[in-house]
Amino acid sequence: MEARTNLPSLSALRAFEAAAREGSFQAAAEALRLTPSAVSHQIRSLELDFGQPLFLRHHRRVELTDAGRVLQSYVSRGFDELRRGAAALRQDRRAGVLRVSAAGAFATAFLAHRVDDFEQRYPGLELRLELSQSLVDFDVEPIDVGIRLGFTAPPNLFSELILPITAGPVCTPAIAAQLDRVEDFAQVTRICIAQDPRGWRAWFRAAGLADAPEGREVWFDNLMTALQAAVDGVGVVQAPLPLVAHHLQSGRLAAPFPITMRSKQAYRLVCRRGEEDLPKIARFRRWLKAEVAEAGEA
């Protein structure tokens, strides 16, 4: 069996990391609540261990040598991983709370009315849902899981596909009754979304028309407000069908045409790499995928 390489002491590496970050033994000592001589001693022990200097000493400041810069790159990544591991354990102690940050439309149209079902299925586990469009910074935010719409999986995180986007026109049953042919869309208001300005044009091409027919359009900034406008009877909107499955089942909305469009974007679940199998996150992943599959079959 191959012998394991002896590692330097953790306290010496902490002193080195602080001095490299602060550019000063004095500042590193203050950050670590040590004396400057203790920091200097720890770093000198590392230099003796590695057989080469790690810092160039100047008056009141220090500068990394080439060897020091190499060591810093590894030590910084190592401490980052240790911090993430400590955060994961602290969060897992709060196993009774699952914090989910979801994109607005997914949260309001799909997740919000299912929270009670999740908590009934997993008694003792509280789901706290936050709405946000921005990327989750897992290093600083107390979030367990993020659900975002995007084209690719984010780097350095665990990511899995949750919901491909297949969209089609939806509206109230009263408006749907006016739409026997594609050309009839000229007689109703089309709800357009600034985040997808070409959505209707692409749909009409798929339906066999060279371009969108003349007709009234109203514009909204995001999918959430556009969906609410459709429910309120303003007009017809292109919507991700799984997100409106409950409206279609209840009869508040209808899908007047079977022609759909597949988007290059998709909703993905992300979390810190290595935390995907924590019990509370694993339960949420299983439950969410089952809910998405059921909505797709409805």
C-alpha cells in the first residue's frame, strides 16, 4: 500500500492563507487573533517543510513567491471546500426546513399551490419558497435549492433538468370558442411577452402561416403577469403547458390548438455539488420530478 504524503499542519496553512490574502503578517495575525510572531513562525515552518521560500519579506508587507502563488491556489480552493462542507453540515442540522429559490413564473404557476401537498407528504419538513429571477449565490445565501430557466447547466453546481419548455396558445374557454382556424387569431388580442418577443411569429410559422396575421397585441414584461392577463380574459398567450396544467384541468384556461413549440431553454434544479443527496433535498427532487411528470401527462 502506498504511503500517504504527510500534510502540513492546518494551523500553518491557515496562517499562510491569511497572510497571502492580506499581504501582511500583521494583518493576518489580527484576522486570526494571533501574534505576528506566531504567524511568522507558522509560515517559516511551512517554508522549511517545502524547502523554499513562500514570501518575499518587505517593510510592513509581504509578497508571494512563485512557489507561494502555486500553494495559494491549492490552499484557497481547499479552504473554500471546507467552508462549503461546514455550511452543508450546518444546514443539514436544520433538516426540518427546505429553502427553495424559484424563478417567478415557475414558483407562482407551478410550485406555490403544491407546497401544502409536499408538506403533507413529508411531515416535519417545511418548504420555504422564495421568488427570484437572479442566479443563486450558494456561497453567501441560505438557500438549499434553486430552480432557474436557462440554456445550459451552471458550472460548479449540481444541476438536473426538471422541465423542458413546450409552449402553446392558451386562453379562457370563451375566447377559445372564437378560434376555429389559425386565421381567427386576427380577431382576438394576442398577449406578448418582452422576454420572448418572437414567440408568436415562430408559432404562426409552425402553424403554416408565413407571418403573424394583423391583430391587436398587448405586451407584458414577464410570463407571470402575462399568464394572469390570460386568466383574466385579456387575450391569448403562449405559455409553457406544464405550468398552466392546473388552469387547464380546472377549466379556467383552454388550449384551442394542438400546435406547440419546444424552447431551447429549460427549467433546471441546482444545488451545491455534493448536497443533492442530503435527505431533504433528495425528497424534494423526487417529489418535484413526480409532480412535473404528472402535470405533463394531464
